[in-house]
Amino acid sequence: MSRSKRKWDHIQYALETGQKRLTGFDDIKFVHQSLPGTNLDSVKLQTQIGELSLSSPIFINAMTGGGGERTYRINRELAVAARETGAAIAVGSQMSALKDPSERRTYEVVRQMHPDGIILANLGSESTVEQAEAAVNMIQANGLQIHLNVIQELTMPEGDRDFQGAISRILEIEQKLDIPVIVKEVGFGMSAEAIFALSSAGIGHIDIGGFGGTNFAAIENKRRERLLPFFENWGIPTAASLIEAKSVGPALSVIASGGIQTSLDIVKALSLGADAAAMAGYLLKTLLEHGTESVIKEIQDIKKEISILMAALGVHEIEKLRTVPLVISGDTYHWLNQRGIDTKAFARR
């Protein structure tokens, strides 16, 4: 099967499998503030991912590219939505364009449509420094995502089977590039152990890519003759992964992603320590079912709702959300308790 055909299969199966609200955010409850002392008009949504300044915490995460005309159109319209809402955006893995130059246009269109925006390039952890530089130059990227997708590759019939040396390759790329390098999971979450290993090596930017959103094991199983069903429930839910990340790397710059669909999900993620929250599958579904204008309106509405929620919680700035008390219950509480993370500290902030 061609890489282009596989890319389009991924999109179709992503829409078919959907998102099942297994992120753990429903286990997070805010403590109501009867006297918030806020003014909605004073709420500011600016945030930082390392040295990158974002006008809001909403981030359009990596989805596609390298699948011919159909992925060209998706990336073009997502870039238009990012431009009109001031959102940062990442492209999908660019390895296909490095191997087939005819696919470059499916990525280059993002910079063409969003000339002044923050755009992230994207490659896997098997990539070399030279490939990373080529991917960044292809779209004049402001940063580079390096994705970790071990479970997807193992489930993918033609996927990689050798995962040795990933940290050393990532570190070499990070040292050579003069833009932020963000290490990103693709829907299975990142553990405290993995994040500690990355941060100890000098990696300072993480996208946790938690379980609960698009399920790439389920997608790849649709392409297998003999299924690997045990991987379809494999991973760390987004909320738990985010808390694990901040427990071992409080100074890390963290993007929360993995099944985020609403303004409340985003505000919860920010309160748990994220610097930004990335959406992918939900926006892709909106785009393909309702069009670009609906994506633009959805992002604009979510931004307004984030401001409303912040006013209700008594804060005017994103970083102050980390001082808001919240209660963790359910499976997320039990997971964190077993992992040795004190959840009481969140309720008593």
C-alpha cells in the first residue's frame, strides 16, 4: 500500500472510530468560587510554549499531510482557520514529503495560508538531524514536534519495529536546531518515567498526547488481518498523564492533547499545569462535516467560553489557573494514588 493511501485510510478510520471521552477530565471538578472578584473584560488568554508566544491556549494539533489532494485541502482549510483565529497549528508527519517531493505541497500550503502564524513541523523519533532541518525549512516552522508512536507502529502492519536510541536522536536534533523541539505522544499518554528520562536529557517541551481521543491502535487494527485488540485500551488517560508530567517536571513546558473537545476540557488541562491545549480529531470532524467557517466559529466560541470559565474561577491570566482548587475523583484519583501522587494538594490550593 502506498504511503498516500495509508494517510487517507488513517483519516477515514479516525472519523469512524471517533472519540469516546475516556480522557479522565470528567473526574476533575472545580471548587466553586462564590466571590471570584473578577471582571470578564480583564481576562487575558495569552500563553507561552517555551519561547513561543500564543494569543490563546488553543492549538490545532498535527493531523495529516502527504496524502495527495485530499490532505492538501484539509491542511489548507485548517491553516485558514488557524489564521482567522490566531491559533498555532502543527502539520502531520512530513516523512512522506521527504521521501516523495510531490507531497511537499500538502504541507507547504499551511505556511502559504498562515504566513505570520506559529506553525510546527512534525517527524518521528527515527528521524535524523538532516531530515529535521529539511522538515522545518519546508514550512518555515517555528518549532518541531517529534512524535512517539510505539503502539501505533507495532499495530501497523508495515510499521517500525526498532525503537532503540530515540532519546539520543531527539537530543541531537534539539541541540542542532535553534527552534523549540516538542516531544509528542500520539494518543497513548506519557508516563512520569518517560518524561523524567526526556527532561533529564535536556528536553524541555512535551505534548503528552494522552489516551482518550483518536485511537491509533483501533485505526491500525482495521488494517490488519489478525487484530491486536489488547492495544485498543492501552495507554494513560490525558488527565492522569498531564499530572504525571508536572509531578516530575514542574518547570517543563507542557501541551495537553488527547481527546480534548470543549472549553471546559481546556480549562481543566490548564489548571492541571498545561501551558496550552491542542485539539485534532474534534476539529477534523467539524471541518469535514460542516466546513471551514464552522471550525473558525467553534474556535472563537471556545475562546469566549475559556474567558467565561476563568472569570467564574476568579483568575484573569492563564498561569493563575494553576492556583485554582479542584477535586480529583474516580479512575483518575485511583490511578494517581497508586502512582504515588498526592491529589489532596490540588483540592487545597
